Amino acid sequence: MTSTLIVSVVLIYFLVLYFISYITSRGAGNDAFFRGERKSKWYLVSFGMIGASLSGVTFISIPGWVGDEGNQFSYMQAVFGYFFGYLVITFVLLPLYYRLNVTSIYEYLKHRFGYWSYKTGAFFFLLSRVIGASIRLLLVANVLQSILFDNWNIPFEITVIISVLLIWLYTNRGGIKTIVWTDTIQTTFMLLSVILTVWFLQDALSVDNALVSSVAESGYSKIFFFDDINSKNHFLKHFFGGMFITIGMTGLDQDMMQKNLSCRNTREAQWNMVSMATILIVVNLIFLGLGALLYMYAEKIGIDETKDLLFSSVAMSDDAGPLIGVLFLLGLIAAAYSSADSALTSLTTSFTIDFLNIKTYDESQQLFLRKRVHIAMSIIIILTVILLKYTTDSSAIGLLMQFAGFTYGPLIGIFFFGIIMRRQIEDIVIPLVSVISITTTFVLWYYSAGGPGHFEDGTGIFGEYIFGFELIILNTLITFFCLLLVSSIQTKKREYNEIDS
């Protein structure tokens, strides 16, 4: 696949996105940028959110996950947990957000606890989303660097700047109103890319109508792991960890909820969430099947690459041909930017509303502030991607879930303490509790068998136990019970205000 073809595909793709941005952003104000004027069709939001939920991490890292350290299809255990997490979002969180008519979901914490809780929730979102978006962009930038920019001797830093600049250009006017439509287009490209690649690999491997049985017999298709509770792939860790990760990374994430809140009412937002959750089960299974086929094909043609670079190595090989290379490139760009564009928009929304209190300014000042923050967030993401490039070497999916365990745990603990408990606490205590929770979780992980501080014999403070996706549950529980302890000491007799619920 030539450099000229790669550049042509990228340029044509972005011209399509800019055309959509131009159409959807005409006459768009701040309400269109932040909430899509509450006119988005639920089925468009649902379909577009599939791409945003999957992102470039799923597109590249999930297929690579299949053959890494005996993981096989164990990720499906987490996907089943995701589904039940989406049900919690659908029937607990969405009605709450619509009832309070919030633009930023962290405004709930101001209603429930007060100023410091509100700022704490917004801060953890900003931290979590900057890291998450940067990990996703790092993955894509690494691939673009290896297949294109290295050949032109262009530094990695320039690759990152170009990637973020392309996103900024089509999101800076229309915001969420534009993204609902661009995500729909990008999800379509991504799914077509995966399906057509599977079709090609089926033909190349000569499995014809025996595709499912060939994958099942490949040695990569084991889904359920019940044997060793110490293993990071045990069913309980993946299932319940996946459930909590979904609640945190979707239900308590301004990025994902901003699209839901652009629907006309609660019922349509709930339809969006349930339909997306159901489709995601099938789509993730297809991605894992693709991973098995990629490993089988790599063995056949002698490619040794694994993990995150497996898909690109196969797609860009001479044996695959230009068609698969184009499909891979389209799918990669679609998956990456459907997540990154909404992340940039939601970061801008959260900072302007939660920290700058933009609603207190007149329209012209709001526009000025919003555009400046949009630029600032772009720069922050660029710097974070570059930092991660030189400080990490883990697979993207593992790195993303690990960071989620630390940063989203306090959010879940604070939100659900407010929803479940009928107690009040001193607002100023919540930031301190969050720091204690993250610090405690980090120390326990660091000195566990799977952490960097494990003992010389490979064990940790919990013996051979290795933390997996359940790290976020531990963090959530520490936060929740610390808040419970503080509330029972400080405000034992205070009543919960039903109006704020």
C-alpha cells in the first residue's frame, strides 16, 4: 500500500467529515455545541455511540488481545458485564439526569452534596477522559507513524499534532450536534471495515462456510475462565469489573452521557442505551473472531507481530493487498476519531460549565470562552499523548482499563453513595476521601503479584492474586465505605433532602 494511497484515503475521509460539520454547524450556538439543542434522534445517537464506545482501542487492541498471554476470548466475560452496567445506567442514572435537566452530569453532585463534591466529580472526569482519549490517540498515532510518517522521517510529535488538529477543525463549531452525525458515519465505516476484513480472511484461509467452527477450533476461542481465582482472566473479575467499568466510563462520563442528553426525553435516551448495549455484544464477538482469524493468517504467512500492531501488520502486508489496507485504514480512522472527537467536545463542555461557570456570561462571552477552552484541551491531549508514548509500553486495552480502575472508582463511589444512602456528609471531606481511596488502591495494586512492587518470588501481599478489571470495584468500595464512615460520624442525624435526589 503506497504512501500516496494512504494520504488520499485520509484526505477524502476528512473532507466528508468537514462537509458534515459544515451542514450541521450552520447557525449552531452554545446549546447546539453542548446539548445538540435536545433534538437528536435516539437511533442515530445509539448507532453513533457504538463507534465511540469501541474506539480505536477495540479496533486494534481487542483483536491483538486474543493471542496475548492466553487471553483468548476472555474479554467477552467483561462484555457481558458491560451489558448489565448499561442497564444500571438506563434505569438509574438517565432518569436522574433528565429530571435535574443538567448539561454537565456532575451538576448532580452540587445538588446532592455541594460545591466541593461537584468540583471533585468534574475533576476526575477531566483527568479520566484526558488519559483515556490520549491512550486511544496514542494507539492510532503509533500505527500511522509505523505505516506512513516513519517513511517520510516525520517525528512522532508532528503525527500527534496533525491527528488532533484534524479533530479540532470539524468539532470547534457544531460540537455535539455535529458529532451525533459524524459518529454515525464513522461507525458505519468501522463496522464495514471489520466485516469485509473477516470476509477476506475467511477466503484467504480457505475456511469458506466453516468460519465459525474454524475459529472455535483455532485454540483462541475460550470465553469463560473459572479455574484460577488468582488469574486476572477469572470470570468474576471480568464480569463484575466490566459492569463497574461501564457504569464509570459511560454512565458517569460526560463524554458518553452528553450524547444521551441530546435526545428529546428520558424514554428515547433509554431506548438508545438498551439498543446500543445489545448490539455491542455482537460487535465485540465479531472483533474477537477477527482477532482469531488474524492470528491464524499471521501464522500462515509468517508474520510474528502480536498485540496492538498485529492488525496493521497483516493489513499492510504484501499478501493482503491494497483493498484490505484501505479497509483497515478507514476502520482505524473511523474508530479512533469517533471517540476522540466527542472526548474533545465533552472536555470543553465540562471545563467551561463545571469550572468557568459559563452560564453566567452573555452569549458572545460564552462563545469566546468555549473556543479558547477547545484549543486548550486540544493542546493538553497532544502533550499527554506524547508523554504516554515515552513512559508506557503496555497494550492499549490493558492500559485503559488500568487507568479506569484508579480514576473512575471514586466517581462511582461518590455518585452511588448519594443515590443509595439517605445520609449527608460535609462537602469539603469528599476530595480528601477520593485521594485516600486512589492512594490505597494504588498501593494494594502496586504490591500485588501483578504489580511492579511484587516480591522477588513473584508473589505479592495477597499471595499469587493478580488484579484484573476488578480493581475499579475495590476503588469504588473503599470510596463508598469511607464516605459512609465519615457521614455516620459527622452527620448521623441529618436527613437526606428528597428534592436533591
